Amino acid sequence: MASTILVTGTDTGVGKTQVAVALVHALRAEGLRVGVMKPVASGCQRSAGGLRNDDAQALIEASGRDLPYAEVNPYAFEPPIAPHLAARAAGVAIDPAVLDAAYRRLAADCQVMVVEGAGGWRVPLSATLSFADWVSAHRWPVLLVVGLRLGCLNHAALSADAIAQRTPLLGWIANRLPPEQPEWAANVDTLQELLGAPPLACLAPADGAGSRLDPNVIKALLSRVQVAV
Ligand SMILES: Nc1ncnc2c1ncn2[C@@H]1O[C@H](COP(=O)(O)OP(=O)(O)OP(=O)(O)O)[C@@H](O)[C@H]1O
Ligand SMILES: [Mg+2]
């Protein structure tokens, strides 16, 4: 069974996919067989094969494998709204057993699973389940992506506290989202104080080729996550 790294963020649009894709590439560069999941996605496009989500497709492409879409993204919704509202509008109840079954099938055939959250840590999936509940039930280690924008200090501190109460917080990544904040470096320093640890990486605004993660960062991550090689 695979080890799992759960990628969450301080908000929607902060770079979770950017980081998750970079992570998948870096793990593959270490010779690892990687599986991916974007369990719940709204804002999907219609296609001949059904609803498709850009994040799920980017993750599949990064994995370099022909992973079954329906297992990577078991819940896909068209309107770009909160997942529990999109599910309700579609007459669907998001069932953690369905997420678990898809996860198990993918995890059976890889060494590391990279799972991207929807929105932020506490996003509701239904009236009785949040994304945090599902992840915490498995005790998966979490990587927190902090998008360096105004408001991120509060979002990061709250997210890190909430994650650490329920499951291991592997670390955080500072993402210098465009448009770049003038005080980004001072914010990284403040985040380091608030979160009690330096960032595992600080991603520069990508030049179109995507972000890269240093192999040393990956080695540090792997030493904290038990990976059967
Ligand atoms: N370091 C970066 N450099 C340049 N562009 C970036 C960087 N990080 C993120 N972006 C861009 O910002 C946007 C949001 O990033 P991304 O899609 O990774 O966020 P997300 O947290 O996965 O969002 P969602 O909640 O929709 O899943 C994307 O257009 C992405 O290409
Ligand atoms: Mg995303």
C-alpha cells in the first residue's frame, strides 16, 4: 500500500495544483511510482467521457500513467461553487466510502499517492463531512500550500493549527503567487515564526514551464513519510 501526501492550501487558487504537479514530477524523478487523486472537484467541463476537471487531468498527466479518471476524481461537478452545494444541486451525496474505495484501488498500484484537496482544509463536502474529516480519518500527512497574498498570515496560522490538531502536518510551502506581493520575503519570515518551521520550499512565480521542487526537499519529505521503495 502506498504512502500518501495530502496537499491542502490556505484557500482556493493558492497553488495546490501547481505544488501537487511539481511534487509528482519530483517523486517520479526519485524513481517512485506515483498515484494521484483530486477526490472532489467543482467547476468541471463537459466532455465526451463525462465531466472533467483541469486539476485531475493535470495530475494524471504529471503521473505519466493512464490512470482511470473516475478513480482519480470520483466526484466531479459542473458549477464552480462549493463542493457540497454543487453536490446538492446534482442530487448527489458525497460518500466517504466511495472516496476510500477509489483511493484504495489507486494506492494498491503505486508507492506514493499525491492527493489534492478541494478549496481549503475545512471545506464542507456534505452536511456531515468535511474534507478535513476524510483526511483525518486516515491520518494522512498534510502539506500546506500558503499562497503569498494579503490575508495569508491569518489563513496559514488557522489552517496549520486546525490540521495539526487532527493529523500530521508535514510542512508548508510558500508560493509566490502572481501578482507578487511587495513584502513577500517579510511575509515568509513572519510565516516561519507563526508556523514554527521554515518553509519546505518557496516557489517563485513560474515562467510558464511550471514550478520545480528541489530534490533535497523531496528527500526531506520522504524521510518524514514512510515510503516503501
Ligand atoms: N508559483 C506560481 N507561478 C505562476 N503561477 C502560479 C504559481 N502558483 C500558482 N499559479 C497560478 O495561479 C492559479 C491558481 O493556482 P492553482 O490552480 O495551482 O491553485 P489551486 O489551489 O490548486 O486552486 P483550486 O482551489 O482551484 O484547486 C493557476 O492559474 C496557476 O497556474
Ligand atoms: Mg487545484
